[in-house]
Amino acid sequence: MDNENQSVFFDHTIQLRVRYSETDQMGTFYNSRALEWFECGRTEVLRALGIPYSTMEIEGVFLPVIEAHVEYLDRAEYDDLLELTTRILFQGRAKFRAEELLVNTVTKRVVVKGYTVHAFVNVNGNAIRPPQWLVESFYKAIAERKLEQK
Amino acid sequence: MDNENQSVFFDHTIQLRVRYSETDQMGTFYNSRALEWFECGRTEVLRALGIPYSTMEIEGVFLPVIEAHVEYLDRAEYDDLLELTTRILFQGRAKFRAEELLVNTVTKRVVVKGYTVHAFVNVNGNAIRPPQWLVESFYKAIAERKLEQK
Amino acid sequence: MDNENQSVFFDHTIQLRVRYSETDQMGTFYNSRALEWFECGRTEVLRALGIPYSTMEIEGVFLPVIEAHVEYLDRAEYDDLLELTTRILFQGRAKFRAEELLVNTVTKRVVVKGYTVHAFVNVNGNAIRPPQWLVESFYKAIAERKLEQK
Amino acid sequence: MDNENQSVFFDHTIQLRVRYSETDQMGTFYNSRALEWFECGRTEVLRALGIPYSTMEIEGVFLPVIEAHVEYLDRAEYDDLLELTTRILFQGRAKFRAEELLVNTVTKRVVVKGYTVHAFVNVNGNAIRPPQWLVESFYKAIAERKLEQK
């Protein structure tokens, strides 16, 4: 990931297999699937942070995507096992950013790099500040991981 | 369509093109797309009936699919222009059925035959009778079409 | 599964989570996703049988869906953990059938029941008999499992 | 579109409706659908240019996406009628860029802005120069449109 010097982030890696439904007639995954995989990465990084996204929505906090960027660097075929690392960074007070790196475990090559930027909104779609419990869970998880890594 | 002798139905035909995102590595459309196309057919037949589905949901009437059946009879490739005929039939008091026939305008062959069965439910998912305004719109549209066809 | 008395079959169970991309505005999974999940089940049951589908295609054996049937019995929401059991049965000489049962591990209720029927075809789409190596792998896996279960 | 001063481009506008399958539980379209709609825009702008993409692939010219960028500016709901304008620009000798602007005809607001960048590759995925017939069709279509607009 590029932003090593951004101070506060949390990483999580998952594995997923390319589904047949995700391929297209070029024989590789269709381009929009990358954004669907990014969502799988965010779901699991938030669970690892102790703030599952399903809980967030029940609490009235929604994180719609406001920007997405994807670079397609290599192929990935049906049934290839991929490894997706998602890094969450807080930006300012009302956004967060998820950086994504997708590696093909078969070829060891980077398949996709990208990111999504998210707003915090309430159920009516109005921008809100991230609630205190969420920010605290985030920093607590980061602190605990640093301890683990020592 | 098979059920010519069922008394009350309403047909509507639309055209759609196979999107690249709908193909898979076999070079034809991926099987689940048929159900997505069936939905396009239902959307337009309901609009033609004067009861757009978006309005129905605003009025608190939802039509979840409770059964689906699809027979795959021929290929359809990226950019092929398809013709989808949807026939709506009321069944008993709390269900309706949509029969679907998808023809490839390039090859003139039937690509897919199938049907979906739908319940009428309210916003909480509880079964309801179809509201009177909906039933009336349905029979009015059928009566008007019969007049047109004379 | 219904066909307990059909003599030759092979079962396999996987878990999957409902992705946000698989939901729709009714707040449950969109109906066509069931067919995409069925494919995940087939991919893993074939791997468990020792005949991964990706290998089958490389060997020139394709298994297009020729018929699909789905009954929708209950809701499943974003992030719900589902358990999908796929049972493979050979039918006659040139078809196989996959029966699917999807249970919500959160509610313990059956979400979806269904099946798909598949033809064996070559790369040109012409019907073929299932190759000997494939049939043998299938019966070998069944025999081994019966030994295990004793 | 931003790049009014880039000299050579070709625009085309299509309409499409948000499908139910394209919504998610937030009640608006799921983020990855934008990339699928961009593809619909490219398919039709290439047809308007006289070089349908399906023909290009038959001639051995493939245009995989190598970069995609999307800004999500507003909601679009099931059945909303959208207007998508795709502008094709050639960049250097082996890439082209498609800029996309998606407007909600119901609210008149911009829903999505974005672009995709494409490589020209052959059937083996190796970079190629755009074939002469393709470049000529492109400039011919631009010249004809300028004549029409006088």
C-alpha cells in the first residue's frame, strides 16, 4: 500500500475465489467485480475492528461510497484464489478511505490496486460525524494490534 | 406461451441487448442473468398495465419472487438483441405468475423459457390480498386491450 | 434433500456470507443471487469429488446449465452466514443434476431450495458422454466416503 | 465533461433505467453498477462510431479496462430513467479513454461522473496499436458529425 506514512490505519487480509459468474467472455473477471470484492474486504476489516458494518447500519450509520478508483494490473481466472488486503484510514472528520490490494495466489502477481472513499451519513443520507463509539473502537483495535505486534 | 386456455392474462414484449457484464467465460450469458432479464420484463409489463412496480412499493405492495423456473434452450452472445415477452396471470387470490419467453432476434431461436411466481406482501413481509385498485387496473387494461384488438 | 432413495449421489456443504452487492432495496438478497450461490456449491462439491470444474474445462468438458429451479422460502440479509449443501446426482448418461439446500445459520431456517440440471458438452457446445476419467472419479469418491462413514 | 479543449473526441448519449437487481439495501443503486452502465455507454458510442465492439473482438481487437474512476454524486432509485453520455478520446497510440456523465432525468442531477482507460490488446492479451481501419472509422465519424453540426 502506498501511504505508509499516514499515521493511523488498520489492515486486514481475506481470501476469495473468482466465481464463474464473475468472469466474462474475455476469460478473466469482469471489471466491476473488483468493486464487489473491495466491499468483501471492507466487511471483514470492519468485523476485525470490532465494528461490523451490519451493526453500524442498525445503529444508523451508513458508509456509502463517494469515490472509487481501480487499476487493473493482471488477469485472474475462474477459481483462482485471490488474497485481498484492505487498509482502513480515517481522513479528516467525516470520511474514511479503504485502500485495496488484490494479489493472485496462483501467479503471485498484483491483479488490482485501488481505493474507495466513504462518507458517514445517517439513514436520511445526511452527512454526520462518525459516532464516538465507532472512533473509539477504531483506535482501540489499532492500539491492541500494536501491542500484539511487539 | 403454454397456457393459452387460462382465461386472464396480459402480455408485453421488450427488447434488450446482452451486456458484456452478463457474459461469462463460456462466451454466452451467465445463467443467473435470465432472472434479471425476467425482472426487466415484469417492470415493463406492469408499466404497460398502468401499475408501475415502483408505485406499487410506494403504496406498500411488494411482490417478492417465491418460485422461479428457467429452461436454457440456446446461446445468446454479447450485444445480441433479445426479445422478451412477459405474460402476467393472476393465480388464486394472493399470487401472481409471470411467464417469460426470450427469443434471440439474431438467430430467431428461443433462448430461454421460464416463469416466476410472486406473493403479494406488505412492507413487513406479511401476505396480503392484492389491493382493489391493483386488481381493477389489471382487468381494465385487459379489457382495453381486447377492444383495441377487435 | 428429497431424493434419499436415488442410489448414487455425493454431498458437500459450504458456508458463504450474503454480500452487500447481493442485496436489493427489499433488504434481502436479490432473487438471481441464489443461482450464483448454487454455482459456488457446485464448484466446491466438484473439488471435493476430485474433479475441479476448472480442470474439467481445460480437459474440454463443459457443464452448462440447461434447467434451473428455485423456491424462495425465507429472507437472508446482508452479512448473514449461510450454509449451502449441494448434492450431485448422475442422471442417465449425459446429464447431471445438482440439488441445493440453503440454510440461514442465523435463523436456522431454510432460505432456498432448488436444483440445476446440466448437460455435458464439448468446447463447441455439442453434447458428449461424460468422459471415463470423470465417471470413475465420481464413483471412487462416493466409495471412499462410504468407507469413511462406516 | 471536463476536457473541452482536448481536440479529438466523440460523444454519444443513451438512456437506461435502474433495474431492481441493481439496487441494494440502501435503496439506491449498488456502487459497482456504475461500471456496468459505463460499459453500456461504450458499447453504444462505438456502435455510433461505426465500429461495434462485438465486431472489434471478432477482428481480434480487445479493449480491456486498465483503469477506472467513479465519483458518486447523487442517488438513483429503482426505475429512475438515467441519461448516460460517453465521450471517447484517443490518448497516445495504444490507449483510449471513455469519460462518463450520468444524469438522473427525474431529478436532473448528476448521479455519477467517471472514466475508464482501455488498452488495445490482441486475443493473447498483448498490447497492439489500434488497427488502421479502426482509427480511420473514428476520424471519419468525427468529421461527419462536424459536417452535420454546421
